[in-house]
Amino acid sequence: MEKTEQSVHVKDILVAHQALKDVVVKTPLQRDAILSDKYEADVYLKREDLQVVRSFKLRGAYNLMQGLSEQELQRGVVCASAGNHAQGVAYSCKALGVRGKIFMPSTTPRQKVSRVEFFGEPFVDVVLTGDTFDDAYAAADQLRQEEDMTFIHPFDDVRTIAGQGTVGMEILEDIDVPVSHVFMGIGGGGLVSGVGTYFKEISPSTKIIGVEPAGAPGMKTSLERGAVTSLAKINKFVDGAAVKTVGSITYDISKRIVDRISLVEEGHVCSTMLNLYNENAIVAEPAGALSIAALDEYRDEIRGKAVVCVVSGGNNDIDRMQEVKERSMIHQGLKHYFIVNFPQRAGALREFLIDVLGPTDDITRFEYTKKNNRDKGPVLCGIELKYREDYSSLIDRMDKKGFAYIEINKDEDLFNLLI
């Protein structure tokens, strides 16, 4: 029997808007002068990082929950989330007086867990389990079956998608020029499905650009293969978009309305986060910076046009900022890690410092990997360059001086283990 595709229409988004108008903040649409000058375009930012729970997820969660029957609400609700959907569900539970249980990956930043507890107390319980969203999803689904609770899906439900679509409605209400492109991140696909649906019916000439982290290209892979495809392995850094399996409904909608999907390296996301903070005074989480990070790829195409980037969330843990800076520098080619095996001769370390390091190179990490053999043992060495072009000469000098080394940056497993 052929599968019936579910979809969302403008009328569903209009109904959702009425349900949400007294609950969510109508977030500002701001023309960003710095980004506009950088890309020679009119770049507008839809600031969902300024939403009540600092992300757009409240829209979909509340729209779904407010439409449940009294019986469904009495049974309690359960959800799985990497953080932002959990806050939306927690806020909705408290607002509606509904008992909820929220499953989150154990890798979720503590800041997001704390915010879920803050928004939901005393109505929600938080359970940390597994390493990824998909692990949390499996545990939540099991509890749903065991206790007959109502599942609040973070993306693959037409009511969730309609709620997210109100972001698109607000954008078109607030802008008075034709929108050439709309950029937004993709995790499970709820945001792009909702916003894309509204734009394609109201402003069909606007190009819908979905943006995924390079380490979790679930929607791009699925669209290329013609079916929802689960990824065997993902990079979890962009936690708000690190999903192994996109939704079946969001896939069906995306294949009709998404014009292109851009993949952005995690390090590039980090550089964008730092630039947004330093230059624009915007605190974006990794998934929230995806849309802006994609502008580099489209620089020529958007020149002279009006484009919108959805800053989808600002729930960023300050404890992660050192990692963000580290990843950014590695992406820019300014930070390199090596395991260096020093030659077994007197003065080898001094020779390395004087003859191998360039005049502007700096050692930021130096650890003997064998504590009981410091004279001859290999060393974990972090080197920071002033210019990325200095890398090749650094390698040349190590080779000429006979220093055996392993480049950790080029070995993902070794990098994750040691750095």
C-alpha cells in the first residue's frame, strides 16, 4: 500500500499563529549592517535567539500541546530533545499545567539542562540518557509505550511544523522588500519545513536554503538517496542539529520546497559564533549560527539582494567557549597538534624550539606522553601560528631536522582521544 504523504499548508500556520500569539514573542527581524557590508547585500536576521526560551522550538511544542485533548494531556507528555525542544515542552507543560518527562542526551550542555528544569518545574522530570538525540528518542518512545503517555515530537508532526512555520509568517509581515534567499539550519527538518512551506505559497520566488553541519548531513543524504536515510555516525558538536535520522514528514515536505542544502564544517560554525559575538554582540549557539555560516558559500549569488538568516537559538553554554575558540583556530589553519618523537640526542628540545619553530609560532601545549621517559619519549605538542601560510614551512623544518611526528589534526579518532 502506497504511503500517504502528510503536509502543512498556510492555513495551518495561520491557525498556529492565533494559538501562539499570546505565548511566544514576535521576535525582531533586524537588518545587520556589519553582515550586509561584508556580503554586499541586505542581510536580515530573524532573532529567534531572543524568543522566550531562546529558540524557536517553543512555537512547535506549544502549538502541538495546546491542540491535544483533555484525555491526552491528563496522561502526561513525554519528549526527546538535545535541548531547545525540551525547553519549549517544559515551558508548555508549566503554562498548561501538564505533567511531562523529558529525555535528553547525557552530552547535553549543562546550561540547557538547567534551563529545562527552570522552565518546567515542578511539572517536568528530566532524564539524561545516551550520547545522541536518537538515543534519547528511543528511551522516550519506550516510556511512551509503557505508560501510554502522549509523545511531543520535536519535528516530525504536522502541528510542530505548523508552529515553526509562524517564523516565516513573521518574517514576511516585517519585511517590505522581496526576499531572495532564506537560510535556516536543519536538524530534524521541522523549521525548514514550516518556514519553507509558508514562503513557497506566499513568496514562491524566494530560494529556501537549508544548512546542515558537515558532520550530520541527514537531510542532504536522504534527499540525494531518495528516501529517509539514517546516518551511522554523526559529529555531535552542533548539538541542536546533530540528528541521525530526519523526519519522514519533514523529508516529504523538504523534497518539495527546499531549493538547496548547504553543508558547513563545524570549525566554520565556531568561527561564525565568535564573529557574531565579537562584531554583532549576538550570542548564538552552534545550530543558531549555521544559517549565517552558509553565507560565505553564497557570497556571489546574494550580492545586491535581500536575504534572511534565521538565528534559531542562543542557548550557548559559556563553558564551551574555549572549545569553540579551539575549533575555530583549527578550522582557520592557525592551531595544529602533533605527537613529536624527539631524536635521541642531547639538546633536541632546544633545537626544536630554536630551529623548528618560526619567529611568530607559539607552543600552547607540551606534554610528555610517557611520564617515566621524558628524555626520549614522544610529546603531545600544540602549536599556534600567526598566519596559516606558516604551516608548510613549519613542516619543512621538522622534516629537515629529523623530527618524526604524527599530525593529530588529520586523524579524527586520535584528535578526539587526545584533544
